[in-house]
Amino acid sequence: MPGERDIYAVLDSADSEQPVSAPADRNAAWRLKVAHTFHCSTALGGCGTELTFAIGDVNIPHFRHRSGVTCALGVSGSVADRYTHLAIQNALRDWINAMPGFTCGLEVSVKEGRTDVLATGPNFEAALEVQRSQLSGTARSERTSRYLTRAATVDWLFESTGIDAFKTELAVRGWSLRIWWGWVKQECRIGVSYHAGEDTEPELKAAGGPLEQWRLTAGGLDSEHLRKAKYAVAGRQEALRHRREDEAAAAAEEASDKRRRDAAARRGALDADLALYRQYEEQLRTFSADVDSRWPAKWPALSGSPKQVLWAAGLRVKILGFLHEELANDWLDAERGYPIAQWLAEQESAKYWIEHLRDVRDTFDLLHEYGHR
Ligand SMILES: [Zn+2]
């Protein structure tokens, strides 16, 4: 059975730039065979010997090295890749040379490298890179910078969607170019893969056509296909931008509502605290009515944090409540009771009330605490 290498050759001479793939159709193969000689390409690293074009009844048409010939081509790398790359370069060159005012160079040296295809137009140069092997997005950027020292534009034409640089372009820019070569029709096509739709997850679309549907401009490759793709990408980016703005506005509105709700809740809590404090003060004033003048006429405003003051004011009104009741009913000896009331009237610190008097539940506790002061 013929291996991969055996269906490719160049026409008529070893240094020919015309690659050919053996047609599977026997009639087509015979038409090719009578018109040409077939060689292993020296430009692609082959031995250059003339190949036999075998068109038998059993095997599909294929090329064969003559017996005894040793050939390095195919030992490393893919023979199909090399012949296909050559066919694509030729197709691009023929296409560019046919454009009025344009000439094409292949493998043209630029700063620290070579471009695959350099098109020289009336007043600009454009580089086209045909990429079949794996290439990182970083390497693509570095090479693009180098080619841009000479060319006005660099377009990468990927032969496979599995190449990282293709994926990077698609992710970053929203579109990336593809290239195909069809041996049977001898046709080269350029296409564009692009991200469309308005969902977070993009919809991958593709459009393209033969080289005749594309042209070179000062801005690089151009076609109806590419313009349609760029329009879709711009629409998608605009939609995503609007969505991000809407989301940010909704989040800001929500945050503002929450601040308003929190502020209202704080004001509500403060109002409730204030009402309670006023209630304590009111109760405090009622105590002086039915005891004698030794009961302190004035109760100081308590000092401390709002929370401490409210707590201490509650303790004070509770303690003075039962002290007042004992004195008013003469259950407690006035000589013992009024000095305690005087002492309590000197305590302005909310912290003092909380620390020393929070556990006082009755007159007994109070006398005990007073004795230890
Ligand atoms: Zn060879």
C-alpha cells in the first residue's frame, strides 16, 4: 500500500514549484501522467529523483521512488504539510501577481526572520503568514512585531483550528482567518472564524470563499465575509458592553437602596432608644413628689456611649424605684436611705452604674453595695 508520501510530487523537474497530488480517479490520473514527469521535490527536502506514477487496477494511483533510491523526505515532519504549504504559497502568489499593481515575494527576509508571503502593492506592503504547525499566541505576537518592521499589515492564515495562536486571536479579537487547499479542485479558499451572538458564551461562526472573493488593502486582507464577521463581532462586543453597564447600574442601585434601608433602620433604632431614655427621665422626676427634701432634687445626665447611657439610665430608674418606695413607705430608715440617694445622685458615669450596680435587685443588695463603696 502506498504511504502518505507517495501521493505527492512536483511536476516536470526536481526544483519545480508546482506540487501535485495523485488523483484517485484513474482517468484523471492518466490525463496527468501523459502530460508530465514527476519528481521528489528538492525545495521541500526530497531527493530530487524522478518518480514512477503507478496507475494499476488494484491500488489507487500513486508515485513511487525507483528501487535503490534513499530519500530523507518524510522521515521528519509531514510530507502532506510540506506539499500543501507549497501549493498554498503558489496559489497566493498567483492570486497576488494577478492583481493590478501588485507583485508577490515568497519567503522574503525581514528583521530576524522570513515572511511566507509578502505582497507589494502600489504604496504598501502586506505580509501573509500561512501557519499549519502549532504556534503559541506569544510567538505569533513576537513574529507579527518583526514583520511589521517592513509590512504595513500582517494577516495570519491558519490551516487548523487546533493551533493555539488561532484560538488566542479568536478569544482576544473575536475573529481569526483560516486557509484551505483542495487538491482535487486545485482551489485555495480563505475563511474567517468569528464570535457572534449576545450570550456570554460566544457562538462560533465561519464564512469564506475562494481567493477571488478576497482582496488586499492597506488595512490587510478584506472581503464581504470578513466585513460581515467584523460587524457581528462589533455588535456582540457592544451588546456585552451594554449588559455590563446594565449590571453595574443595577448593582449600584441595589447598594444605594441598601444604604437607605440601613440608615432608616439606624434612625428607627435611635428614635426608639431616645423614647426609652425620655421615659426613664420622666419616671425619675415622679419619684421626688412624695418624699422629703433630702431626696436629691437633680439627677445628673449620665456620661458614656449612647448604649451605656441607655443601659445605665434603665438601671438607675429601677434602683431608685425601690429605694424611693422604701423611703416613701417608711420601710427604710430615712437616716440610712437618703445618704444612699445622695450617693447615687453623684454617679454620673454610666460605666460606674453598669460595673457596680447592674446586679442590684433589691434594697438589701443596694445597702450591701453602698457599704462596700
Ligand atoms: Zn525522494
